[in-house]
Amino acid sequence: MKSFCIKTNNEKILSYLLKNLEISSLENIYFVNKEFKCYKNIIVHYLGNDLNYFLVLLSDIITDSIMIFYEPILFRKLLNFHYFYFDDFEKKIIEQNCYNYLTEEENKTLKYRKDEIENSVLKYISENKSMILDGFVTFRLENYLKTLEEIIDYSVQQYVIEKEYTEFINLLEIYINSKEPCTSLIHLIYINGESVLLRKR
């Protein structure tokens, strides 16, 4: 028999874990939700013979819960720590750039991010009997956090480039609008795929 306890006080995560354990196809798995002194606990018992399958299944459920519930929080924490000098409006744009990047690169980054978490979770639950979820995410997912930092760095670069481009265009418009036009009439003609510019002097 293998028993494992997941500790968290986040009600949404508790509900998610319980729901996914309930719908899992694995037989001989039993679980209870109990509240002790500091944490609410999901205690899982496996009485079957395929221990490896049980560990992979449990690590997959825990991994998905981390990606769904912790990833947005981690993005904000890392952004506030490394790029504290941006104001709240700019941080929201950068955070949205992170999600846009993940949406565009989903096929490439989803498996990579998930594997980084799942490998750590699988190793941990194989060697231990309980997990404080907050502590695990904070102290045991160094490679995953580095990946999130890289995504934030890229999103910041995109934001800075777009901001500088917008500022340049605005300055150019101000400069052009401040000058009196030298030509009263301009004709732009396309001939055989080439453009010809004619102006009235």
C-alpha cells in the first residue's frame, strides 16, 4: 500500500484535486479530505499492485493543478520582483504578453513546462509521504521557475520594443505636423508593378 498526503488551504485546488481523483480510472484508490491544525489535507491510499501507474497518475493531477492555479500567481510575483520599476498598467500589458506568448507557442512550451513540473512531482511523491503544495512550488521547482522567468524576460522585451516604436511614430507625427507642406498636390501612380510619384511644383 502507498499513502500520500497533499496539504493546501486553497479551496479551488482542493476541489480540483478531489474531482480529478474521483474521475480517475485507477482501481483500488481511496482518498479522504481532512482538516488538521494548519492545513486541509487530501490523503490518498493506493491498495493496488501497479504502484508506478498510481504515482504517474497522482503526479499528473498535481502537475495540472500547479499549472492552472499557481502559474498566473507566479507570473505576477516574478514580474513584481524583477521588474518592480514598471507601473501597474505596464505590468498588466507585460503579463498579457506572457499569456499571448504561451497561446502562440502552446504546442512547443506546454509539454516542456509540464514535464519540468511532473518530473519533480513524481520524484518527490515517490520518496515522501506528504507534500505542502505551497512550499513545494516555492522551493522544489527551480527549473520551472527559470522557464517562467525567460517567458517574462521575452515579454518585457516585446513591450519595450512596442513602446519605443509607438513613441518614435508619435514623435514623427509631431515633427511632420509641425512643418508646412512644400507641395500642394501629389499623384501616386502604379505602372507595371512599380510606383511613380508625381508632384505639383
